[in-house]
Amino acid sequence: MSLTVTSTGRPVRFSDTLERLGTHGGEKLFLGEIVEAFGERAFGAVMLLFAIVNMLPWPPGGTTLTGAPLLFLSAELAWGRDTLWLPNWLGRASVGRETFRKLSGRLMKLIRFSEALARPRLYFMTGRLGQALIGFACLILSAILVLPVFGGNLIPAIAIGFFALGIMQRDGLAVLLGWITTGITVAVLVFAWNLVVAGFRLGFDWFGQVF
């Protein structure tokens, strides 16, 4: 049976596909295999998968690697591609299937909860123009993710997660939450930048007074 549809013709749930990917196949799970498993939903599904990974607490620099694939995916979405394409070198990127199974198992309750809430609505938010705008937003959010800033991955990853869930489930409300979270990300960045600038100014003023 296909991993993308059930015997009734309905799409297989994201969580069920993750479970099958974790239990079927060899020792390694390849990114190309994940894309093939999700079929026409690959854009949203793979982006959601990487968004969840980037929500985890990583040391500074950790999200530079885990966020890099999102740059590629976001660029394709912004370009207006209907299907996800990966170069061979990226499709061969792999993780141990046992590691994948343990990680997805820890997050399964959250994933199933999100699936229960998401449903098709506000279709204009996930149309061609809507997806292109989402792609540009995710491109910027992914660029923030790859910066080696401790704790700077959570809010951008949540925003990408909302966008990805919206694309995958055609849920405009999830996309709207993604835009709101993107706004929060921008506000936090501006606030942090102002703090850094203020800190440098205080430092220069102190240095000038001392010398």
C-alpha cells in the first residue's frame, strides 16, 4: 500500500507515515525516501519535519546544519514549484532509522494533537500566491535558524512549523498563526538588536570615560 493514501483514497496521516518510515526499510533513512513517502504533500511534510527538529534545544551552531535544508526547501516553495525536488547529494542525506524512530516517538503526541486540530479552511491562504509568500517568509526564517545564536531557533522553527502544517493540511488558520509567529520573530530580533546596540554604546561611553 502506498504511504500517501489509504485503501479508501484518503491521505495517510503525517504521524502514520512517520511511524512507517521508522519501522520499514534498512538501517538508514534517506531524505529522498521521506520525500517519496509523502508524495504530493512532500513540501509541507518535509518542512514540518525539519521545523520540529529545529524546535529541539540545540547548542550554538547546531541549527546551522539542521536549518540549512529548510533554506533549499523554502527557496523552491517561493519559486512556485508544485513538487519538491532534491539534488542527489541532499536526497542521499540520511539518519539512523532507530534514531528517527526514537525522535519521532517522543514528539508523536504533539504531532497527533496538531493533526487533530488542523483541517482544510481559508483556502486563499494556501493558494499559489499564498504559498509563494510563505516560501519567502520561510526563507528569511530559515536564514535566522542557521545563525549560531543560542535559543534563537525556537520561535522561527515554530513559525515554519505552522506554515508547513498549513501547506500540508490546506489549513489557512495554521498559516495565519505562522504569519503571527513570524511577526513575533521580527519583533524579538529588533528588540535583541536594540539591546546589542545599546550595550555597545554603553561600553564605548564607559571606555571613553575611563580613558
